[in-house]
Amino acid sequence: MTNNKQTSPPVEQKDFVLANRHDLGVDHAYNAQSFWRDAVTRFIKNKGAIFGLVMIVVIIVMAIVGPAISGYDYRTQDMTQRNLPPHVAGLEFIPFWSGVRTEYVNGQPVRTDVYAEKGIQDVTHIFGTDTLGRDLFARTWTGTRVSLYVALLAILIDTIVGMSYGLISGYFGGKVDFFLQRIVEILSTIPTTVIVTLLIVVLKPGLTSITVALMITEWIGMSRVARAQTLRLKEQEFVLASRTLGESTFSIIFQEVLPNIFGQIIVMCMMTIPNAIFTEAFLAFIGLGIPAPLASLGSLISDGFKSMTMYPFMVTCPVVVLALLMLSFNLMADGLRDAFDPKMKEM
């Protein structure tokens, strides 16, 4: 009987050839690192967030030392130097600091060296002067201090009032949550402008009325985020274990639940800062902000807007500073959101 089964040739080493393909995935072993270090690493890789952080630091430094650099007090008036364009002695070759004002006569541009005309070529006004002869550089950075104060106030209100309110409302639930959320709904229906207007009737216009207005409404968004996160976490196993071990209610809230939502709280704080700054600037723009001679970016924009067609530099400089400040906080908030969001982690 014939055996038709064919035997396969033996497998040898020469039958295997390396593919030398770079598109084939290779497993890598990564060192274990904590959540916070991973978040910092992801934040540093975000160029937009780093740009926002650097700009915020620069603006804070300029708000501190800017008025001293100018050499002028933000309240000092000099009617002989009113409406002067930006000028830096020795840097006249830079168009922005040339001290030249362009006016249109019969549709034709007429350039005038205002500083040479007045015989004050050695005088420096980095951002120019306003209609009362006050140095705009000193007033702009003094006004930036107000915006930074509002930003700090927004963080404190969010973390102290909004966070605590949302944690307590979400953890207790039931009638406590129902009662607290009805208060939130009532306050959220009242516009901030109306609240400030009513406060001005009782209080004098200024930072006090703005501070009270922000304390009434600014924490609402944070409380809703904290409540939603607490509702998600309060039935988790680690919370149940803490209850079983006899931990007090507030110990569970602030030692077990809070650390697990701290990332979302930081992001929410950064998100509310631009809104608070814009609210203050808007109120100052419509005349409900701090009174003269104090300055804020909103009041400077309001004053410069009245003379924008003749002296555009009066509104340009505070608008640029305000825009950079709000943009920087938004970029930083986006970077923090991406850094703390575990769903964004690369697989």
C-alpha cells in the first residue's frame, strides 16, 4: 500500500527575515506616576496653557510695578499735556512711540509731532494721556489691579461658598437639596446688573457694591458643578466604607468626596474668572463701577470710547490688556481641563 502523504521540509532560521517596518507598534514600559504629576505633565505639554500662564504672570507683575515705571500718579492731572499720543524719549523710531498724531483735514492725513510742537521731547508717556492729562500707562495698570482683585474674589467665592454649598446640597439630598436648589434658582433668575443697581441705591458706587453683587450670584455655577459631582460619588464604595467605619458626615464630605472632585473645582474656578472680570468691566463701562478718580479697565474703555474717533490710543491700550487677561485665563482653564480629564489620556 503506497503512502501518498508528503512530508514538509524542516523550518530553518534562514526562512525568517525581519520586516524592518517602523509602523509596527512596540510595547513600552512606562514608570508609574501619581495623578497630579501626570496632570502637570499634560499641562506643560499644552502650549496654549503655558502661554496663558506666562501672560497672567506678566500682567500681574506689570500691575504691581507698572504705575511706578511710568513715574506718574494715576490721579495727577496736567491740562498742558492732555490728549498726548504714546511717546517714549529715545524710541521715536518705533511708530507706536513716535509721539506723532495723525489728523484728517479735508480728507487728507496731516501728521503732527505733538511733543516737538509743545517742546516736551524729553517727556515719556508710554500709552499717552487722557482728556485730563493723566498718564494712561499708570491708569491702565492701576485698573488692571481692580480686574485681578475681581479674579481673586471670584476664586474665593467659588471655593468657599459655591463648593461648600454644592457639596452639602448633593450629599444630603432629599429635602435639604430641594430647599437649597430652590434658593439657587431664585438667585440665578436675577440679573447681576439689577443687583448692582439696587446695591448702589443702598451703598456708594465702588468696589464694595461690586463685591457684594459677586458674592450674591458668582458662586451659583460652582455649586451646581460640585453638587453634580457629589451626587455621582456619594454612592461609591469608598464613601460606604467610610460610613461603615463611623466617619462623621462632614468628614466624609470634605475628606473623601472633595479630594476626588478637586480637579473639576480648579477648572471651574478658572472658567469663572474671565466671566467675573468681564462683569466688572461691563458694569464700569455703563457707569456702575468704581467712581473717579479711581480707574478700572472698564472705566478706561468707557472714557476712551467717547474720544475713539479722534484719539484711538485711549481705548486701544486698555482693550488690549483686558483682552489678553481674559484670553490668558481662558487658555489656562482649557489646559487645566485637558490635564485633569482622565478621558483625554492617551492610550
